Amino acid sequence: MPIHRLDRALTLKIAAGEVVDRPASIVKELAENAIDARSERIEVLFEDGGRSRIVIRDDGTGMSEDDLRLSIERYATSKISSEADLSNIRSLGFRGEALASVAAVSRLKIVTKESGEESAYELVAEGGELVRCDPAARPTGTTVDVTDLFFNVPARAKFLGSARTESLHIHRILQRLAVLCPEIGWEVRHGSREVLLAPRVGSQRDRLVQIYGGEIAEALIPIEIERENVRITGFVSRPDLRRSNRRDQMFVVNGRFVSDRGLSFVLSSAYRGMLRPGSFPLALVQIELPPQLVDVNVHPRKEEVRFAQVRQVQDAVAAALQKALSSQAVVVPLGPSSPRGAAHVNAPEHALHSSGQRTLNLHLGREMAVSKAVHEAEKVRPQADRLVLGQIHATYLLVESPEGLEIVDQHIAHEQILYTKLQREWAGGIARQVFLLPVRVEVPFEQAAIIASHLAELAEVGVVLDEFGGGTFLIREFPQALANSQARTGFQQIVEMLADTLSEGRDLKQMLYTKLLSNLACGAAIKAGDAIPLVEAQDLVDELMKLEDPYTCPHGRPIIVSYSKHELDKRFKRA
Ligand code: ADP
Ligand code: MG
């Protein structure tokens, strides 16, 4: 085929493919335009996961008739005008591509009125071509109405996910933008269902409360540091608040969400040793630096940036995280007797442990690690004659036993105790604790809807909930073994697992009965890194010794590592 120029419609579609790959990226571009237009209220409505319709209504500055006609042209923008502006970008948009791209792959209607103008104007475009532009009526602001997405790009339409998948993506993006702009009121509906309702608030913390619920927002530590010309602000979760994925890790550079492997690495390094494997902190890390020191023009959807001085930025983030994490420590009470209110206290001396400055350093040496087979052989029916001597590194309990010395992994031990209890309860019908005063829990909208539609299944496994609206539920009954102090932690776990199970299409009941048990136990158990009082440690070991097999957990991990007196004697050359 000889070289020839592609026609305009085709080039537009090709270019659009880079910017708008799915409904969520359209929502992102349109919402960012509304933010750039200094809106105070943004309303989003989408249908069928955004595939059939996306409407975004704002009360921002609006556009004049001339601007409206230009807005759907490629490389037409009001946000930059010279090359110099490119290195000093303060708005979210700047390329003038979004509306042109959306117009190219959909039927588009924009109604807008600029403040101070007499009339509003309505523009209709189809597949990138202007159909009409006439006077209309509306208050100051802009409404962008996108229908029949990808009607003229069947290849792209085929790759769209289910309505549920697409709406999850949309929800996530809007949730993030809402976190970024607490001074804007957000109202989002999927069909007739409200999925995000966040009236404008005065601070980012208040916005986090609206979105994640008070329980989670309470577990957030503010971060703040200023170094040379880099300023870091935001929030990170205390190590006891764990999420099962990285979805709630947000990095923002000069007001723009970015994904950056280097920064993710800095974040996980800061939490090293504080979280169990497979759990992730929640983080909102906002980086502000002079616009000349960051290139935002390196990714078609502006999801990545390039720093002029990467190290400087990473070091500042690491310092901010370290400062926040070492100023706090978390002590979670063990067992049902501890009042919930005492769950979190600051313990500065414990903080030394978590920040890595060890005060107690027992080197038992790797070669001394006793194999499972050895203590299988030495296994005697344990009695309640074990004395807990102390806790090391807020993780292991040192125990004097009649045979010698035992080291107990507190988390696995507690997990095993809870797991056994749950199993016993499930077998004989679930013992439920009925709360006289129901426990209030708040969950994100996304998960609230899923929970609301599975109340009956949850009731079958002992979790009886009343929907209170706005993402709030009241726990009426809860499995006895978990009821006392851990209801909220346990509940949060159930919600996350339910949501994940449903989105993966696995069998709910099967999951609830098997995986739920061990996850509930794991989630409710004390963690590595939790300092616990000696009396509670003693209770834990006594309980552990009542189990059928206190030495290994069902997954084969050791609970107790033991050293016989004989072995110790040998090592000290007494034998
Ligand atoms: P960019 O945001 O990169 O400038 P867009 O294609 O998204 O490019 O928008 C083109 C122009 O249309 C913007 O520069 C802005 O002037 C105008 N515009 C788009 N959406 C809105 C809106 N919601 N309110 C006011 N002006 C808007
Ligand atoms: Mg834009």
C-alpha cells in the first residue's frame, strides 16, 4: 500500500484512543475540567457503567459561545499559551485534547453559561463533527453529556468490562478526586443509585471521614514535612489498620494523582516489619514542588510524572513517613476483657521498637532454629505450667517451660486460639452475641452496596446487620468468639472479603464458611508489633496450651519454637 494521509475522522479516533480508553478516563477528564473551572459543586451521573451515558454538571466559570465551539477542537485550551507555560502548569488539564477525544468517540452535548453572559449555549457533536450550537438556558456553569460511548469504534467497545467493573473504576477515580478537593461538594449517581455523596467540607480529614468512615479516618496519622523546595503533606494509616490491597495508596504531585513505582517502594519500606505479609497501608502522600522540577507531560492520560531530582523527592517522602510512624505506636488489647476504648494508646517507648532502634537484642542465631521434627519429637502434653517471662520485639513471647525455653509467635498463637473457637462454634451452630447497644460501623459506599445485598447470607454466619444508610451499618449480632472487643475489626475484614469475593465471582457461601473463619481469626488476632501486658501474654499462652496442637498452625507455620534445657546446657558447654 502506498503511503497516504489518513482521513480526519480516523486520525481523531486514533488520538482519542490514547486519552479515553474506558468510561472512567472520560469521567476523570471531565471532572478535572470542572475542577479547573473552579467549581464548588460537581454532580456526576452515569448509566450502565458509563457505557451508555455519562453526565457531569458543574457550577464553575462556564464558557462563552466562542470558547464552547473551540473547546471540542484538538489542542484548543485556555490553560496554557506558550512553551514557557508548559513548565509552569498549575491546572489539571493543559493539552486541550480531552473534549476533542471524547467528542470523537461518542455523541456529545455541552450546555454552558459563562458568568456575566446573557445566555447559555448548547453544542451538539457526533463522532467529532459539530452538529449545531445554539442559545439555551442554564445557570452559570457547564454540563457535559456523553452518550453512546465508542458507538463508532466497535473494536474499543468490545474491550469494555462489565457495567460493574467499569463503574468500580469510575467510582475509584471520583473518590480520589473528592479526596483531593474537599472544598468541592460531590454527588455521584450510577443510574438511580447514589454511589458517592460528599458535601463540601473544610478539611481533607473531614473528606476522608466522609469517604472512608470515621473508624478508618481515626486511624490515620497526618504527615507533614518541608525540605528545601519539596513539601509533603497527607495521611498514612497506623500499622494496625491494614488493607488487603494497594488501592488506597494515593500519591499526588502538585495536585495531580500519579502512579510511581519509586514512591510505592518508599512507602512499603517505611512500613517494613510492621505489617503482616499481604497487607498494605492506606496512604495519601501529597508532594508539592516547584512546577519546573516536575514534568507532567510524559503520559497520555497524565498518570505519571518525571522528577528532575528523584532522590530529593523520595528522601523527603521517606523522612515524612518515618517521622509520622515513629511518633505513634499502636497497642491493641488482647482478649475479650479489654475495653474497646483502650484499643489505641500512644506508647513512645514501644515506638523505639517499630522504628528499628532495638533496646533488647537477643541473638539466638539462625543455626539454633529448631526444626519442626525436633519439637514434634520432644512434644509432651502441655500443662498450665508455663511462665511467660516477657515479650521481645513486640512480637515473640519468651516462656519458661518444664523442658526448657519456648518462644511463641504471639500473632499465630492468638490466631490459632480464635480459629479453634470459631470452628467449634460453627460446628454446633453459631453462638451469637446480641448487642444491647448495636455497634455502628461505617464502610465505603462501594462496599456498602455489596454488603446491603447480602444481609441474609451474613446473618447465616452470625453477622446480623441493619442498614442505616450512607454507608453505615448497625451490628445487632456477631459470632460470640469475635464479639467482645473485635467486632469492628472483624466486620471490616468481612466487608473487604465479601467485596473481593463477589468481584471475583467466587462462591460466597463456600468462602464464608472456610476462608472467613481463618481470615476472621487472623484479622481479630493481635499482630506482630503489638506490645501486650505480661498478664495478657500469660493468658494467651495458657489458652494456647489447651489446644489440640499448640505447636503448629494448619498452614504448617510453627507457633512455638522450643529449646530444651539439655540443648541449652550443650550450647553453654555444661554437658
Ligand atoms: P484542557 O483541559 O487540557 O484544556 P479539554 O479538551 O479538556 O482541554 O478542554 C478544552 C477547554 O474547554 C478547556 O481549556 C476549558 O477552557 C474549556 N472547558 C472544558 N470543560 C470545561 C468546564 N467544565 N468548565 C469550563 N470550561 C471548560
Ligand atoms: Mg481537560
